[in-house]
Amino acid sequence: MWQEALNTIGTAAMTALVGVGVIAIKALGNAVEKYISEKAAAVKAKAGADKWNHWMNLARAAWNAVDEEFRITPTLESTISAKQKLFDEALKQAIPEITDAQIEQLRQAVAGEVNKGRAAICGQVTDEQGNLGSVAVNASADSVPKDVATAVPATQTA
């Protein structure tokens, strides 16, 4: 009789122990799965940031090359469009898989970084000899409205 009671108690205890073990293993498995997914997300984010930083370095190099190419120029409008076109071509050559939208983002990011603290160019004027020049204001580019470039009279002197 005692033998039967011990066998029943032993079987019940073993079943309970196995149940607790299964629950513990499941909880541990869930924790490991969560940890691995968080690590994978962090690696993906770092890879994306590294790719962006690499593209920014290439964009800065292209910007500097284009800026040097157009350092001295007679007209502002043709310079801006020519610089943008040359910048786009340089980035497409350096990063063949890049899209036009990504190029635009990189150009804006580099322009903001490079032009930080510089005076904004507001327009072109003709000096007394008839030479074209640009008028700059002592303000940051962010504080000058976009329509100011067209509002500067052509009779001012540099």
C-alpha cells in the first residue's frame, strides 16, 4: 500500500517537475528570442547608419570637387543648376544604386553642413562696369526667405 502511494506521489511530483521545467524553458526561449531580435534590429540600424555615413563622405567629396569647379562664375542661376547636375553625376558614379530622392537628401544634408554659418546669397547685381556680382546678407541661409533672391533690385552695387 505504501508502495502504491509513493508511486502515485512520485508520478505526480515528476509530472509537476516536468511542467515547471517546460514553463521555465519556454520563458527562457522567449527571452532569448527577444534578445536576438533586438540585437538584429540594432545591427540593421548600425548598418544603415554606416551606409549613410559612407554616402555622406562620398557626397562631401563630390560637393568639394563641384564647389572647386565652380568657385568663380559669372552668373548665379547657371552655376547652381550646373553644380547640382555635376553633383548628381558624381554621386551616381560613386554610388550606382542611389536614387534621385536619396541624392536630393544627401545634397541637402551636405549643403546644410557646408553652408552652416555662411551668409546667404540673395541675388545678382551689376556693378558700375556692367559686371555681374552677387549680394550677400549678414544672415544665415535659414533666416532669408526663398523669394528674396528674386526681390533684390538689379540696380544695387556690390
